[in-house]
Amino acid sequence: MPKNKGKGGKNTKRGKNEADDEKRELVFKKDGQEYARVLRMLGNGRCEAMCIDGTMRLCHIRGTMHKKVWIAAGDIILVGLRDFQDDKADVIWKYRPDEARPLKVYGELPARLGEEDDGPGDHYIEFEDEDSDKT
């Protein structure tokens, strides 16, 4: 059998989630950046997000965040806008839920972006029961 040269398996590479409890400094947007809410994950390090300015953008998760910071639908993120492509952006920072609330208090986030409201693809269709018209 070959000799093991690594220092562990998959769980060692992921690391331990001990750093989740520490308090992080709140990051505000700068020039060329925008707040957004993730609508859906597309795979391959990409997601679709609705920015504050009302533009839906295809966002790319940068390499230092890839497989280290898990982003899901409904998360508040900070994206870096591209000068040459308006419909695409790069994910710079993911805000935790306890970090998104102070952003809303400071007036950085509008109330509709931080709440879990229906997105453009969340329309519900009501069907009538088939049994009700047979009786």
C-alpha cells in the first residue's frame, strides 16, 4: 500500500467551526459595491442575486470564499460591481443574520431586502379540489 502523505481527510481540510462565535467588525459598502440578497444558487460557484438598485445580477463567489463560506438562498451579501459587465458581479462578503439587522438600523439596507418576502419566482398557484365538483 502507498504511504499516506497528507495530514488528514476531508474533515481536516474543512476545519472546525470554532470561529463562528467571535464578533466580526461590520463591513459597509464602498464605491463600486452594492448590497444584495441571494435569490437562488446556480452551482459552480455562482448565484443569482437581487441588488438594492433593483438589478438582478449573476454573482460569482470568489476563490477565497469558495468552499469556506457557505451561501444559501435568502442570505444578504456584499457584491463588487464590474465596470465592463453590468449584469454580473463578484461576491465579496456574506453577512450573518445578526450583522444584517444593524445594517437595516443604520439605513444601509431597505426593509424589503432584509425580510423574507416573496422573490420573483415565488408565486403560488391555488388549485381547486377535484373531489369537490364530483359531489
